[in-house]
Amino acid sequence: MSALNQIQRSTVVRAPRSRVWRALTDIAEFCRWFTTETQETAFRAGADIKLRTVFPGPYYGKEFVVHIEEMSPEQTFSWRWHPGAPDEDVSAEPMTLVTFTLEDAGDGTRVTVTETGFDQLFEHRQSRVIEQNTGGWQHQMGALEKYLGEAS
């Protein structure tokens, strides 16, 4: 079993919480910076949202589902998913939990993303998924910062 059960990345963006919240939870805006597409029109607590990656590379066209757990306006947005673009049936595997939290930080907003639950994944997937998602969250937080810089 892996010793690492959590990935956490944090950044401060020069945008008010309301603007960051919109970038995270407006599904059209989310798809732009997360490089995905969907037929869904809105995130809502309890919903299963099917997304498809449009980021160039080996995962292009890969579909995945996020189960929306919590949407506390301008504070917390969380979902569960099967991470790591699995090429096997993982329906019996517990999902990890991804949580975005927002806090005021000077003239901007601190955005923290935390993903937990890696120790519950199938043992043969744990280290690979942790490695992929460690880099993935670094990339996605950079994409969010860039998006907010361009869209604000």
C-alpha cells in the first residue's frame, strides 16, 4: 500500500472569490480551463457529470464521470471520480475525493485543491495514479491561473 494518500496544491490568483467560484463551477468555464467537453449544462450537488478530455495527447477523447459532492458557494466545490484514466473496469473501486476550497488572500483568492483516497484504490493502480495526478493537479492549477488571468 502506498504511504501517500493525499495530493494538495494551492495558488493565489488575482481575482475575487466570486470570479474564481464561477471559473470552477460554471460548467462551460470549467471545461475551458480543464480542457474537457460535456453535454451537461450545469454542475449540481448529487449529479453524475460525464466529461471527455480534449487535451492533446494520450488521454484525448477519454471519457470520465465526476460525481458532484458539495457546492458551497464561494467556499467549497468537491467531486468523486475514478482517477488515472483507467483502461480496466474500476466500478468496484472506491472513488477519490477532489475538493477545491477558496479563501480570501490579500487582493486575491487562495485556491486549494486536495485529492484524497488513493489508499482505497486497487493496489496495482495506487502509485501510478498518485504520480499522474500529482503532475496533473500541478498542470490544472496552472491552467486555472492562466484562464483567470485571461478571462478576468
